[in-house]
Amino acid sequence: MRKLGVDTGGTFTDFVLLEAGRLRVHKVLSTPDAPERAILQGVAELAVDRAGLAVVHGSTVATNAVLEGKGARTAYVTNRGFADVLTIGRQARRDLYDLEPSPRRLPVPPELCLEVGARLAPDGRELTPLTEADLAALRAALARLAPDAVAINLLFSFVDDRHERAIASALPKDLFVARSSAVLAEYREYERGMATWLNAYVGPLMDRYLARLSAALAPARVSVMQSHGGTIDAGQAGAQAVHLLLSGPAGGLVGALAQGRRSGFERLMSFDMGGTSTDVALLDGDIGLTSEGEIAGYPLAVPMVDMHTIGAGGGSIAWLDAGGLLQVGPQSAGAAPGPACYGQGGREPTVTDANVVLGRLPADLPLAGGSLRLDGEAARRAVGRLAERLGLGLAEAARGILRIANEHMAQALRVISVRRGHDPRDFCLLGFGGAGGMHVCALAGQLGMRQALVPRQAGVLSALGMVVARRSRQASYSLLRPLERFGPGALAVELAGLRERLAAAMRAEVGDEARLVFHASLDLRYQGQSSTLNLPWDGASPARMARAFHAAHEAQFGHALAMPVELVNLRLQVSVDEPLPDFAEPLPATPAAPVAHVAVHGCPAPVPVFEREALAVGQSVTGPAILREAVATTWLAPGWQALCDAVGNLLLTRVDAAG
């Protein structure tokens, strides 16, 4: 097996190459204007043979297009009288008590919202036919408006999609067309419409980008990570572009779960701290999914990994607000110019600069596998200017930057744990990303956790997740019927159509359908509720599923109701049953000695520096210490001990109350 995982981040593009059971890792600075340029640079520097190579890519192209408002010019087609659905939305105010909210950018300009006269009833009966006059008027409007893409979202298309299919067939073949019945066959026309519009908005960009990348990497086979943690062939990914909006972060969780399990941990709280942002998630035996996410303020109702993201990373800029208070983020120095210590012309103080100033990230330590050397003097100048404005010493200002950044990340971890009824002390904190190891001890201490894990290849764990991820698809559709109306075997009959649809989508990638594994689940609620609970379905009777729902509702909300249970959505996931790659690399037999001792602010004696790759199985290191490797650095704080386990992961244990 030869696989290359590529994760494009805001600051670095990471590479993990699996070849003959061995891993090679690499980093290059990202090129946001043309992400494929950094990818091709990294592939060239790795000198990898592309013949027979499988490349799995975590892409930010779709995400950035939405965040920056730079997607394709998209027309929105719906029923007569419903052109304003996406503009009106749910009429929810982001800040309830803000009397002067800032105007929001409309998803679709009014002139690009088009209507047709067709109409279906909730049960699928045709109330108003789709006429040739409707289609002719629509074609004329599109010819005049000249959009690059079209999103079609008709009422009750999840019940019967005949009108949407007829419209799509009548449109010019050079248009990118997204049908709501194919993107998200679920009720709620606003959420379904937003998913369809997003798919059309970024689809042409992804199509062009992946075509360029695939051609440049030929003859390697390219696939892309999806937001729910499975991969899809690049040739099919553009049509499913809305499923790529959390591509990179999903790879991180796949890698975190795989490495946690290799060290014997199933219950994890993960935080992925990169250069621009930090993603946190709770992994209780598996990766949690949600269909209630959002991006750029827009609802995103397709399945995606359940995580919380904040604008705090190694490149987050420290600044003073109008009241003179120190703030950190969400603005980032990004890849260009990057933190001041990168020597690329950056002048603003960042979290990484603060770590350099305090000595936790020694200035003579090369980053990105040796391709980037730190400029300690530039870091001191950047933080020094801020310190003067604050009236503080250099070290005090640097410590303040780190305290604020750590509090932002600790609060994010509380959002996905304490606020959902989970005690962080019942979990192991797994820190990764280029900057994760620098802050893992502080965050575990703030949350009262006594164990943490810094996996091997932590700095490129999202790229490693691309290597171990399985090919997968998700599908769903709405039924909206009381469970008691389903007779024996009825649910299996309803799922048969979804099963065939997913199997057909996978045939191009998997020749043997016997290797496909299906997992079904049901979105259930009490009649009259608006939100649902998702429960796995293994063929159980409707009565048994109703009992399971009552129990799940009581466990999560503290009560169950004597009310009928309604089935809202059927969900089905298919993945390929294939063995996980084996990358058990040999570890040294002889314990490593420090390669250097450096001064670190707050530590009375010089702090030892260890090469992490030289640590032997079972070797322990007591903090304070610095554990350096090619793609990341771990700051082992005083009061913590690190143990190199059998697979090379670092198990961190708090050994005193100070932490």
C-alpha cells in the first residue's frame, strides 16, 4: 500500500507518506492563492513515485470560498412565491439584544432568485404541473443572467423529485446544476435550500481545482476527505462539494481516533491547534456527527464531524483593543507573512512568538522538517513593541499572550464537554496540530485533567487521518411519520432505496460490493418537537426503537414524555471494509539523553531538550522539558511526566497538584 495524505492548512501544508509500512512526514508553507502549488512542491521534495500512488487530500478550497464570499455566480430556482426563502431564513437574530445588527450579506442576490409555477402537495401529489412555458422562461432568464451554477430547490422534492429532474434536464449542459433532492433529501426548505445553494456555489470551483490537481499529480489517483470523515474520489467530489466544507478538520479527528485507540484510549477530548485556528471535539468511542453545523453564519445541514472551532492558533495576533486590554486572535498572521519569528516579514506579535520569547520554542530549533528556521530577535522585537504599550516587561507580555490564548482554547473545550454534561476528567486530552503540543499541559491543567496524549506525528495528524480514512458515503431522506405506523419490515423496505443509491455511487471505486458495510440510523423526536435525536438502527422493531428513544431522551434531557414518537429522517452510511494501514515503526531500544539544555523563563535551571524520535519504549521524561521533532514541539510543563508508549505516542501524566 502506498498512500499520501495531504492536508492544506491556513499556514502549512502537511504530508504523510505511507510506503512499505513506514511513514515519512513533511511540511511546506501553504500557498493560499493556489493551494495546488504547495502540494506539488511537497510532492517534489518528497521525491515520491506517483505510479500506483493513492493521494488523499484535505482541502480548504470550498471552505475559503464560502468564508470569503468568492464562490461561483449561482442562480437559485424554486417554486413561485418562495424566491425569498434563503434571504428570510429563520428570522433568528445572532445577537438577541443587539438593536443595531450589522447587515448580513445575502446568500443569493434577488435578481438571481428565479421561480417556476410547478407545485407538489406534501404527499407528492401534483398540484400544478411543470409546463414547457415555465422551462422556456427559466432558460431565457438564465441566458440573460449568465450564472456559472444553478441550485434547484422545490417544495417537497424529498417526497418526489420529478420536477427538479425535469428542470435539470432542460438546462444547458455547461452549467453546474445542484438539485436539492440529490444534495439533501430532507424536509425544511430553508436548510435544504442552503445546502443546495452552497453545493452549487462551491461546486464549480472544486471541479476546476480537483481537475487541475489530478492532472498535475497523474498517474496518482486522487481522492478527497469529506466532512463526515470518509473519502470520495476526486472525480465525484465536485458534485458533492457541500460535503467538503470541513474536509481538513475531519481528517484530524480520524487521525486522533486512530492514534488514541493505538494507545488504548477510546474516550478522548481532542484539540487541533494549527497556525490559524483551533478545532476541538469530544470522541466518546467514535467520531460524533451532527447535521446542525454552520459556516459563515449559514446553516449546514449535511452530516459532518461534530466539532467547535475558534480563531486561536499559533499565528493568532496579539493586539490591544480600544480600552487598552490585551486580546489574542481571531486575526492571524497566516502563511504570509506568518509570525515574526518565521523571518518572512511579519511584525505583529503572535502566540508562536510568545513561545519563542519564553524559550519554550528554542530559537535555534528548525521548523517544518528543517525548512524553516526561527528568528528569535524578530520575535522579541514584535512582542517588545506590545510590551511597551502595555507597560510590561517582555516576558510578562509573552506570558499574558499565552494565558489569553489558553483560556480561549479551554473555554472551547468546555463547550464540547461541560456544557453537554461531560466531565473532562473522564477523558484523555489529545493535543495535535503544529502548535498543540506547546499548550497541552496548560489546557489539561485548566480543565482538571490528569492525563493527556501527544501522538506520534502530532504536527501532521490531519494528514495521517487522510491515510487511515476509509472510503465512505452518507445519504438520508425524510419520512415524517409516527413510528407506530410502520409495520414489521417496513423500515428495511424504506432503506432499500437508499442502500441501492449508495451502492451505485461506490461501484466506480470498489469493484466488489461484498466489501461494502452499511450502518443505518434514525432521526426520532416526540410529535410536536422540532429537534431530533439520532439513534443507530440494527433492524429493531419500531416498538423497540420507540423504547430506545424514550431512554435516550431521558438520559440526555432528564425526562421522557408519554407521547408518540415520530420518525423524521432515515440515514445510511456506507464504507469500504478494508484493513487499516499498518505503520508500526520501530522505536529505539536505548533510552535517549538530552541533546541540549536551554534557558526557559520561569525555570530556575536550564531545561533539557530531547529528540522525540530517539525516545525508547517505556522511557519517561519529567518536566520541565522540551521534546522536539521534525513537525512539532511539545512543551512538558513542570509537574508533568511524559512516557513513550509501545507505539511511540507520548502519555502525559500530571504528577503534582500544581500541574
